[in-house]
Amino acid sequence: MPEAKLMQGNEACTLGAIAAGLNFYAGYPITPSTEIAEMCSEELPKIGGRFIQMEDEIGSAAAIIGASLTGRKSMTATSGPGFSLMQELIGYASMTEVPIVIVNVQRVGPSTGMPTSLAQGDVMQARWGSHGDHPVVVLAPGNVGECYELTIKAFNISEELRVPVILLSDEVIGHMREKVILPEAGSIKISKRKEPDSPSSYVPYRADPDGGVPLMAPFGKGYRWHVTGLSHDETGFPTNKGEVAGALIKRLMRKVEKAEPLIRDYATESVEDCDILVVAFGSSAMSATSAVRQARAKGIKAGLFRPKTIWPFPEEPLKEIISRTKRVIVPEMNTGQIVYEVERIAAGKATVEKLSKVNCELFFPEEILEAITGGQK
Amino acid sequence: MSENLNYFRQNRLPHIWCPGCGHGTVTGALTRALAKLGIDKNNVVVVSGIGCSSRAPGYLDFDTLHTAHGRALAFATGIKLSKPSLKVIVLTGDGDCTAIGGNHFIHAARRNIDITTIVMNNSIYGMTSGQYSPMTPTGMLGTTAPYGNVERPFDFVKLAIASGATFVGRSTTYHVQLLGDLIEKALLHKGFSVVESIGGCPTYYGRKNKIGGAVEMFEWQKDNAVNIKAAAAMPKEKLDGKFLIGEFHNEEAPEFTSQYIELIEKVQRKFDDFKGGVRECAQNSD
């Protein structure tokens, strides 16, 4: 029988990573993510894995991409300033299709901000932080148990689609302790990238132009292939042909778009008959859940939609719920980021209200309840 | 033709380098050294950053990784630590290695990780058409130093030794024999080995500074390089304006990945009752 354990979000994230097959971690200390590095430094040698503290976050991102090319499952964890430094290489991993997982335990920004305080200001950066069109997948855990589950999911998506996956945690989720019942090792679904059978006739980036995922050979096994961040053709070598570069961008973007219905993840509560829908993710969703329950206790038809896949956003299910709703409230710990995605999806079918908070402390459920009860009927 | 051709992706040739560029000379010296040592090409990974020199891996028949500007050594660190049995070679330039990649360079040297780094120093950013680099001598011209470079350049050999590199050599693309010998020794060295190759960029550095073409630049290398052994017996004034080439540093020191593997064995012995998996998680050994 799996037993209940008390643990922190960052700890659950590390254990999830190890359960998913993590065996290479490179990182640089930064609050509030450091526990993940500390725990990896202790646990990975026990299983023959590797831990290295790099000279900065750019080096950390580079090292995990290098490790992944040898066939290892690799991860780094960071927060705001470090996440900013990693952006170029997130694009590199997208372009070269090297699976990596990056945990961003969000803190208050911009710049150094407040390292030990809560914010959710990296939503747009997680999607578009690197230059150029590029695919990424972003997952947001809403409690400690989900840090475990979604880190496993992050590895699986990364391996299956050969994309960088970002686990967008936050200071409260990362540092909060909760009771968690971890699943038994055998019951966890683990994915691994598809490898070619033999070096003969291996064409590294040959794939269905409609979002196909090419086979990935590990370095050191006789494939002798070339990896470059330059626009490349299916052989992996650089091209100056605009139409070839364009087809690559389209395939890369389509890869994630096509997989969206499969990787889509969200939770709902009381949405069957709701007039007022609250859309919240991460730590804000904890307060939102409480607010919705309090509203229901008052007889108000409130419901909750909590995306766990943030990018790509679970558009279809949200659109369906919004079509039956009058008002949508979007509480988030920033001046408004995910609300614009919700507005786009609502497309005028319901009024969308922004509920921003940037004073570094978690929403009180009452603040969201007030928005639910105080608005137009 | 010699057996080093076997190490080239001949279907990727001709290369993009300008006539008279030294990068082909260095790439040739590297492949001859690999051929001489009989190194299995399935066991080699060549990593580069961005710039003219960093295009070399595309022409070489190994697993090759053309990374982001300055980051080659950090990628290479991930590869080497993952799979220490691989021979990992980094090809880089003066700007790539000592400007944007300076931090990774000093830390790779400090760790003494078993990677061979070959720096093709042509004193200029060639790919972006002739800006001054951290290794452009003071007073020389670049497109971003139109009145002469006021900055002081690195002495790369000193930088490498001070940072902890355990094998350090310097040659020029004129002294091809020495270059090959140094690369061979670097490849055999267990630890962080560095070979700086001073070469000409006739297209930008030569033209901008009115040094002349490829031939004049090779002659400059011939006339101004003094072997470190010969220099030891020369009066100081005779060395004015000259630079030294040869083997500068060669020491044995604990190598990073071996030390880490030892640490793993030590930790695993300590947890010898460890039944595969951390706190009931599945074992992910390689």
C-alpha cells in the first residue's frame, strides 16, 4: 500500500523527476528553487545519475541539452532571473528537438524582485521567452501532489514530442508542505524517445511534415549525426532555402498543436451549471477553489476551471464551459497574463474580468469570493 | 590522399572559409592527429559554438554539435559527464571562447574536465565581418575599433593556465607540424587540454589592418613566433614584439568526471543496502 507522506512541492517535483527517469541534473542555485538542486545532488549519485552545479543558468541549460543528446533524461530547475538567462537555449532545444525539462519556480519580478515571495508573472515568458516561433509545452501544478505527477508528465511529453517542457511552479507551490500519496513505481506510465534501429539510412530530422516527430539517435552509438541551431533540412545540416526553413518551423509548431488533445490536462469543479466561472492556475487556484466552494455554500452558481497544461492552453473544454456561462473571473498573481488567453477563447460569449494581485502574498479566498458576489448578476 | 580524409564528411565539402583562412589548416591538423592515434570515429563528439571556426564540426564525420554562441564548453560538459568514455573535442574561436564563452572556459578549466579545446585565434570576429575581439592586440583596427583598439587583449595561454587547464600549448597555422604535435598531446592528455592556434584572417583582419593577404599573414606568423624552448636561451630584448609558441604547461591532476564516478561508487557503497530507487522510486542507472 502506498503510504501518505508530508512533503514540499519542490521535493515532490524532484521525486517525480526521478520516478520519470531523471538521471542528469545541471543547475545553479536560486531561490525559491534551490531545494530541487540540493536533493538531486544527494539522490542522483545513489542511482548512478549525474549532478553538476554549473557556473550559471546558461551553462545549466547547455549541459542538460548535451546530456540529453547522449540519451539521458535531463532537467534543470530555476526561478525568474535564471529562467531569463535560459531563454536562448530553450529555443535551441526547440529548434534541435532535444528533450529537456525546466522547472521554473516563479518568484516576484521583474529583475531580482522578491526572491522569497509569490508571483505568477512568467506565464507569457514561459511561452514566448525565446526569440522566434518555437514550440514549448508549459505545465502548472496546483498542489504538491501535482508537482510529482506533472513532472513525470513533463518528462513524458518532452520525450514523446522532443520539445522542451517547462514546469511552471511558484513560490507557494514549491515551498508548501502537504500530505501526498505517491503512486507505486510500477503504476507510473513512463515514456522514452523513439530511437532508430540502426545507423544505416538514418536521416536525423526526417518526419511527417504535418507535425511528425523524428527518431532520435543517442550520441556515441555510431550514428555520427549533426545537430545545429541553424535552420536545417531533414539531414540536420544547415540550409539557406527559405521554404525548407519555413517547413521546419511549421512542423515544429504543428508537433505540439497536433498533440494538444492528448496532452491536455485540466481540472474542473462545479462547472455543470455555473453562471460564474473562475479560471485560475497554480497557487491562485487553491484560493479560487475555496472561493468557489464558499460561493456555492451561499447558493451562488460558481464553478472553477483550472488548467494544468498552460501552453498549449486547453481551449476546447474552456470554450465549451464558457458557452454556458455569464461571467468569467481570472485571478492571477500578475497584472494580467492568462486573462488575455481566456478573453481570446471567450470571444465575447461571456464577460471576462481580470483579478490581479501583485502584493506578493497569496489571494485570500474572500478576495475572489468578493469578485464572484460583487460583480454584475 | 591521407587517411585523415576518412574523418571528413566529404559530401559536405567544400567548406565556407575564405581563401587563406587558417581554420582549414587547424581542422586538417586535428584530423591527422586523430588518424595517427587511430581514434574510433564512433567514439568522438565534436562540439562548437558560433563563428567561422565553429563551422568546422559540420565537415567532420563524428557526432557533431554546433551550439549557441560561447556555450560549446557547457554543452560539452554535459556530454562528457554523461558518457566519460567519449572523446570530446571543442572547436572554438577567440571571440566565442574568451568573450561570450569566457565564463564557461574558466570553469571547464577549473574542473579539469577531460575535454580538448582548440581555439582558432584570428584576432577578429570574422563571421560578423571584422569586429575587434578580446584577443585583438591593442592599437589594431576592427570595424568596431575604427580608431584602433584601446583594450588590452588576453594572453590566452596565461588565462588557461591560471584557470586550471592541465595541458596548454600554442602554435600558429604556419607551424603546422608543431600544431599537430600539440593537438596529439592534448588528445592523449587526461584532463582539460587547450591548444591555441594563431591564424590569419586575410579577409577582415589583414585587409583592415593593411597587413596584406594570406601569404603576408603566414610570413608574420613565421617571423614573430618564437618557440618557448628557444626563447629560454634568448636575451630579453630579442623577444620584444614576439610571441611564444610551444608546450607551456603539462601537469597531472584529478580529472572531474573520474572524480565524479568515484564519488558515485563511494555513495553507492555507503548505501549498499539501497534496493534500486530513491524512496521507492525506480532505478535510473545507465
